[in-house]
Amino acid sequence: MILAMASLVLAPAPGSVELRSGHVRCAIRGAAIERLYLDGAGKGRFGMEFARDIRPEDWEERPDTRVARSGGTATVGPLRVWLRRHISTDRASQGTYPHLLETGQRIGQTFRVPESCIFTSVSVMLPTWHTATSAATLALYRDGKRIASRRLVNVGDNSWQALGLGAPQGPGRYMVELSDPKGQIGWWSREADVYADGEATIEGQPAAGDRTLLVDARQDVGPGTLTYRLSGATLSVTARQPARQPAAPNAMPWRWRASWMRDGYDCTPAAGVVFSRFFTDTQRYMPVQQLKRRETAGLAFDGCRWIEMEGNRDADPRVEGEAMHLHWELAAREMSLRLDTGVRAAGAVREWRWTLRALPRRDSVPDSFPRFTCSDLALERDLNRFWWERAFTYPAPAGPGAWLEWMPTMRCWFAGPQRDGEMRQLRTYPMTQEGYVHTWGDTVGWPFPGPPYDTRHFDVNARFILGVWRSFRWTGDLGFLRGQAGRLRRAMRYQLDTLKGRDGLIVTASKDVTGLHRGVGNNYWDILPFGHLDAYANAVFYASLTAMEEIERALGEPPSRDWADLRLRCHAAYDATFWDEGTGRYIGCVDVDGGRHDYGFTFVNLEALHYGLGDAAKAARIYRWMEAGLTSSGKADTYARWVFAPRATTIHNPMWGSNAPAAELASPRPPWWHFGWLGTPYGEQCQDGGAILYTSYFDLMDRARYFGADNAWKRFMAIMERYRMPDRLCGGPPLYRGETPQQENPGTVGVDLPFPESGLVPCWFLYGVLGVEPTPAGLRIAPRLPSALTRAGVRGIDWRGMRVTVTATRDSVRVEGRRRDGRPYRRTLRIRPGGGALIPAADAG
């Protein structure tokens, strides 16, 4: 009966043909694949619809288009081919700044649409300075006449806002304009003139520079044909166009439409959800839970040879092609996959080819994805999901300056594109002549708030040194280290001399980074005006001293007592400056006027302990405060409120400004905010009583070090129980326990997008439970197994070119795999309780 119904549903519509095998069944109607069904077992049992249709986005039927079938092949043509002609300026470049739209002001950008082109929308990127209630009017003009307008409301910070047109517009000169602001809203702009066919405007008159915009124009570039060929489990797709066309496209976009339920937390077929996860040959991974309650994924897959879309039932479809790109657009009841394929020349014809394979349904990821093992098989399954979902969602490199240490910690212990991308960035990451390491890629400072403010962060030099050090420790690539030697020494000299680190603490070197309320930030926690003497930055500086000493030894420099003396001086200065004996914790900052700022910064204390500052007595007091002390909620809920991580701060940072409630203005504790952030009630911002997931890595490492394996394990199990809830601790708002994730807009918690450092937390299993540490002498393994486990391990470690699996019990460590030269390797070492084993560097081969 079910098969009969499937046959009825799949009856070809007029003007279409059907292709069918035991694995694949679909209709070809015009340019599109319609009603795609798959059976990975090849038995012709077609149940779930994998696609409503799959069509080339820029290839359209003409009145004379015909569909013909010969056996398992369908040919479609002729088709009209459109070439996308994006008119855009890119924000990610030095000299960008957010132009604040003043009351009564009009700011705009002119642009020109080339001959034979049409367009249907224009988009602009707007900052709202971490607010979500701002509004403005966006309008499009031609020859002084308004063509279209839209009132933008509740604009997300740094979001693209589109103005759609009622009908396509043709060639000519246009102006898009922003006016009538409500709240804080602006337009990302450039100081330099980078767009030759347009210019920025103020009050309709030309102004210096350009503003960020995107016009999605397209041009008719002639006819093309499509061929669909089905053979067994493989559907091959070829698009062809004569190469003589003057401006044929390089990438061919396809739109794959499938059923979906955007709202809620159900990711099963009962909710119409077709796919469970997506992963690639380039070590990228996207769980379907991250797409829930969102309009876009916020991320894309790029440069792939294959992309597997693991199904919820029936089959695991895999698409294969050249230089493929995938991103997701998500409506309430439909998932739209944008799939781009690369072009190849074939004589007088340009071709775009891709294939769809129906693989058997099974839970699997490639061997290039390392995985953990343990005696608790249910935990093993969830731990690996947690690891892949957090560590492989982002491309490599995953972030600029603030991430230069975190990402090698996550990604340089295994081989592949993730490690390669992070090391490639370290090789070329920008640095000034005096040795300052850029904060934001090509841009010297943090992009918020931008010029004329000096927004440099002064922890980045230390993070660069640590990132190179961690990468070298794992790879043993002496050529890489030697290539960075001059840059590393320059970066360290900048810390020691310009930032006065020789005196024991680095001091921010900026007129704007002063540590005062209404100043600008100095580190990743960017709406808190850390500056002058910054405890967060100084903790990383302290860690970079050990790294630099080891780097110099690896480069052949003789050992020097100077590094040890400087570390002792820094440790003493750190304690003397930042330790508060009355509260039993480190404060966050001493400003340029000598003011001390303390809002109960858990992240400062956790990272200070991790990098070797403090001692056992201080650790005991810090944890007593975090676990038993009251927060501004009136409860001892530093951990209980968010579960997956401690509150970032335990003391409310008051709201300020004209809109602050009277009770906030009367607070005995002064506000301490970036000038562009007016605060929120306690717990409604991830930097004021909220939480960010990555901090739990440092928490777990500290617990294991100071309080033992079982203490850390109990905390980790609480994190895993939160992760096991239906939202899998990701996706759009609200999360399962009502949390508002900070994503495009501000939020209470940071758990996945845009927090690639979240992948540090499952890495605790490698560094904290297994105790794996690459050292100059060799690979040290010092397991700290909790009483709940009898065995723990990891597959896929790549140390000095040696790919191994490590398995630990309470009294042994087994290492097996292959040396760098391919020879097999196997060793089992006995260990004493609390002890460890060392695999000598010479064993790598």
C-alpha cells in the first residue's frame, strides 16, 4: 500500500520525464529535479522526500525549452543563462568604520548598474552598537525619483538589510539612502574610495569614501543545456554552455528545497526534518540543531570536493563536484540549500558537473575527524557529537587576533585542512613594523567602534606567540618556527618594551584603552573597557613568557635565567596588583587613574589559574567564591543559572545613560561599560551575569589540576547533561531552557555561532582526562581518569607526523599507529597512580 501511494505521488507531471533506479527516483521537469526520493539500500523502497525540487538558480526555461529522455538520461534545453554581477564593497578591510546616522541626517551611496543587467534588490550592512531596537528608513533613488523604500525596525547589529524592488530595474545610476534614525544605527563605511562607479553621500552630496552595499544584479549571457544521467545509486548532472559567450559564470548556483520545521526543537522526520547533519572532505560539520530557529546558518561550506547530507531516514545523500559551496536559508516550513559548483573548460564548451549519490543510511563521519573513546559508550557517542559540532562548524582560520591561541589548541593536534588553515594564518598574520600584532586581520584594531578611536587590543601579541608555540609543539615543524622567528621576537620585544612588560606587567599603550568607564575595550570581552593594567591580558602575557623561552631553545638559543627571573617578577606583580584578599579573587582591571574594577570576573580568575598564576590556596578561595558566593541574583547560582558554564560575572554592572531605570542609576557600584553599551538587567547580557561556553575549558582544566579528576568530572557531566537537551546547546533563540544566544544580536549566552572557541570544552577530554601534552622531549601522557571510567582514549592524534591512537587505563598507556615514515608503531607503558608516560620525540621517526 505504501509503495502504491509512492507511485501515485511520483507520477510524472505533463512536460516532465521520470528517472528511476533501485536507489533514486525523481522527475525532471524543465530545468529542475522534482520530488527526489532515495533508498540507500537500493531496494526501491522510497519513503521520505529528500527534495521538493533542485533547480539551477540562474538557468531558466524559455518558451522553446524541451525535455527529452533516452534510457536513464534526460536532456533539457535550450535554457536562458544569467550571470550574476555582484556590485559590492567588502567590509572586511582596513579603514572601515561605522558611520553613525545622526537625527535629521541622510547618508547614502551611489552605484551604477552595467548595460544588459537587471537587479531586484539592494542590501546594506548596518551597525547598531549591540542594540536590537534601532530603526531607520532605507530608500532607492534614480534620477532623483524614489523607486522603493522600506522602514527597517529592530535592526540586528552588523546585519545585512535588504530593500526588495517591486519589479526588476535595468542599467543606470542609482543612489541608496538611509535616513530617519531611531536609536543608534549607522552604516559600515570606508575612509578610502574603493568603488570606481559610485561614492558615499551626505545629504545627497558626494562625500569621501564608500559605504558597504551589495547589489545582486544579473546579466543574460546566452543559452545552455542540462543533462541528467541516472546509473544505479548515482545521479550525474552536467550543465553546458558555449565557451564563446563573453561573460559566462564561473560558479553555478543550485537551489535545493526540502521540508523543514524551523521553530521548536524537534529534528526528527515527524517534524518534516529531512537531514540530521552535514559534513565535508574539508573537515567541516553542521548539525541540523544549529539551524533551528534561524533564518540562515550564518556559516557556509567552501571549497569542497564532496558534501554529505546525512539523512534522518532511508539514505545519506552525498554531492560531489569541484570547488563546491553550500549555505542554508531557512523559512518556517522549508529548508533551502544553496549549492554552488565550479566550472571546467571542455574544448569549446564550459561545463559544470556534480553528482548525487545515495549512500546507505548509517551514522558516520570521515576518519579525518578525530574521535574520543571511553568505557561509557553512551557518553562516547555524545562526547564525539559535542566535539564535532563545536570544533568543525567553522572554517580555518576561524578568527583573527583573539583566536590565535585558542584555535591551535583545538585544531593542531590532528592533521588536515583545519590545522593547515590555522598555521597558514599564523605564517602571514599582519604585524606592524614596531611589532604590534593586528587585532582584526588586515585591520589594526577591533572593528567596534572603529575610527577615530584606537581600538587595538594588547593581548594579541601574547596570543600570536602562544599560537605559534602550540602549533610547533604538535607538528615539530622547525621550518615553520624558523620562518616565524623574527616576527616572534619582534612581538615579544613589543610586549617587553613598548608595553613595559620588563617591569612585570604590560600596560596598554593607547589614549583610548584606559580602563575607564566609557572607554573602549582591550580584549575579547569587548564591551567591558579593560585597559591600562588589564588582568586578562596580563595572564596571557605571563603565559607567553614560557612559550617564548621554549621557542628560543628550539631555535638553538642557549638557556637563559632571564626568562625564569622575569616570570617570577610577573607572577609577583600580578598577585600584588590584581589579587583582592578581602574577596578572595583577582579583580579585572586597574584603570589609568588607579581605580580598581571588580564585578566578579570568573573568566579572569579561571584563565589566570590555567596559565600558572596564583597557587593552590588562591585556587581554593576562588572556587569557594564561585561555588558558594551569592551573585547579584541573590542566590549562589554562579554555576546553577546557565549550567554549561559559570556566569561571566557575579556582580551586576549597572545600566547607565538616560534610559536607565532609577534603581540602576542609584546603584552604589558604578557602571563600567564601553561608551557604546548602556547595559541591561543582570543576566541579560553574556558579559554581565550571562555565560560563554568556552570558559568551561579553563574551569575543567583548573579543577583537574587543583581538586582532582572526580571534581572536574562532576562538572563535565553537568555540562554534558545540558548538552543532551533537545537543542543540543545550539541554534537560534530561545534555547531549550529559555536562553537567548548571542548571535547576530546581543544575548545572554554564547554557545555556538559566533563562538568557534566553544570547541575548547570537549578538548578537555584530550588535555585534562588523558593528560596528553606535546613537549620538547616527547609526547607526554599523564591520564587523570575519574572513578566513573575504566578506560579513555582518542583516535586521530597527529604528533610530529606520527598518527596514533592513545588508550589509557589506570595503570597503562597504549599508543599505536604509524610513524612519520609509515612504519607501524605500538607501545604499551605501565604507569603509577598519578604518573604518566613519555613517547620520545625520536619515536616519531
